[in-house]
Amino acid sequence: MKIIKIKKKLSVLASSWQKANNMAITIQEAIKKNILILDGAMGTMLQRYNFSEEDFRGERFKDFPHPLKGNNDLLSITQPQAIRDVHAAYFDAGADIVETNTFSGTTIGMADYFLEDLVYELNYESAKIARQVADEFTAKNPDKPRFVAGSIGPTNRTASMSPDVNDPGYRAVTFDDLRIAYKQQVEALMDGGCDLLLVETIFDTLNAKAALFAIEEVKEERNLDIPIMVSGTITDASGRTLSGQTVEAFLISVSHIPLLSVGFNCALGADLLKPYLKTLSQHTQFNVSAHPNAGLPNAFGQYDETPEQTQALIKEYLDDNLINIIGGCCGTTPDHIRLIADVAKGYKPRVAPVLV
């Protein structure tokens, strides 16, 4: 019933979203003035709470027949104060943009937990929490507007490759499966008050193209616009995405629509990511974003790179005029973001090259 009631408010919410974004300083204006700071890892911060199965369930899902521990997106409903506190910590550290707690927020991602029917509510509530915190910080300092990016992850399936080595033609998901799933997520994120959408950690550009297609569908149906960030991931020293694309091929594949930014995140630390980011920056007139990991994980899956080490590496990005948006991915914390924000203050945003 709750989801139905929320959906009945779509037209009102769309109107409110358009009005708010017309009245406020837009992210397109802000990015021309300063290098914008994106937040750091949500999962890294939530691990510090050491939530139990009971914590993930809360009262509402205490009798749910399947395990729920590990479903971080669900915490926006069962532990909303923790999500609120993480957003506030990143804003307090100097972030201009926080990402919603919706990295796995599609029916495809939620199928692992048998929570497909909860997708709209998960995304809506996650966006609503981030919106409230952003508005609180903007009200305290109107000269530094805070923005909410709807996080759209890659799902746990790939449309370009077969998961079965014995059947290379098999696909675990189709383009239409992805488009439909992403469309539901996009609608909820926009209804919840996101300023922009971030299609991130792209390992298969066909998945990303389904997300971008879904976004364009929603934009056309609602007759309103919303900025889009696209962020791929280079998986290893080959300099390619998991589906085999080079930096240049990835860029060409996503440049068919206007983007706020294109960039890379995850998989690699700032040092190993730099050459690929440099190639990207030299070949696009879009703004460029990066939110690398805090180095590579150790044998225990933990990240040892200190905030000071990360800051020194990001300074190299700034010295080389590579970025317009900078943040952190796996292993990064508010301490990392605070030092990144501190060093970025002394630099002007990247100026796009003249391409011939």
C-alpha cells in the first residue's frame, strides 16, 4: 500500500523537483566555479557499525524467510539514522555531492534477497534521506550548495558476456531486462529528490547503455531534464573494462547523449588509475570525474592507504588538470574526503581540450 501511495504523488513530486532545481544554484553552474567533491565509500562506513542480521531486518522484516545481512540498500529502511549520519559525515568533511545508498537498488540486484517488490521504496527512501541531509547543510551555508546523486550500480549480471564457459552465446540478462529494472530505479530516485544521476562502476557498457536509455525514457515521459554522470571501471593493468573495452572505446560508447561528466571509479587506487584518467581527460569535452579506491585491498580485503597518501596522489591529478569532480570509492572515509577537499581548494576546475 505504501508504494502505491507514493506512486500517486509522481506528478506533484516531478513538479516540485523541477521547481527546486530551477530556483537553486544548479550543479552545472557550481562545476564551472570549483572542482566539486564527491563523497567516499558508503559500504566502508557501514561496516564500522558491524550490523547483525537482526539489525538488517529491523522490526519490519524480523520474520522475513530469507537472510538479509549484507543488503546495505535495505538499511535505508531499517537503519535510516546510520545512512543519515554517513551522509552528514561526508558533507561535514567538505563533500559537495553525496551518493544515495542505492548501488544495488534494482529488481535484478534485490533478487538475491527476494526483495524485488521493495525496489521503488528502497530508492525513494534512500534519495529522501540524502535530500534531507543535503538541504540541511545547504541551509547552513547557502554559498556552498550540496547535491544528491542517485547511485545506479551495474547490477550483478552482464549483458555482453556469457557466465557459462560452455555456452558462449548464453546471456543471464537482456537489454530489455536491464532497461525495465533501471527505469523503475530512476523514477524512484527522481521522486525522492535527486539532483543528478550517477551510472557508476560500469564494467559492461551495454549495461550502462540500458541505464542511459531508461533515464532518457523517464526524462521524455516527464518532460524534465536531470544531469547524468557516467563512471566506468578499469579492472586491471590491461587498461580495459571487464567486457574488454579500452578507455577510448568506453568513451565513444557513452558519448551519444549529453553528460555532466564521464570518469572512472573503483577497482584501482588513485596511482594505478591515473594513466587511464589522463587518456580520458585528453579525449573528451565532458567534465571528468574520478573516485578511486583507497589503494588496492590487502590479503584481508581491507584498504591500507591513509588519507594523507590519497591526498598526495589526488594532488597529482590536480597538478595535471585532469578532473572536475573528485571523490573516493572502496576504502575511503570522511577523513580521506576531508584531505581531498582541502587540497582541491587551491585549484581551478579542469579546462576541456580543444578536439579536432
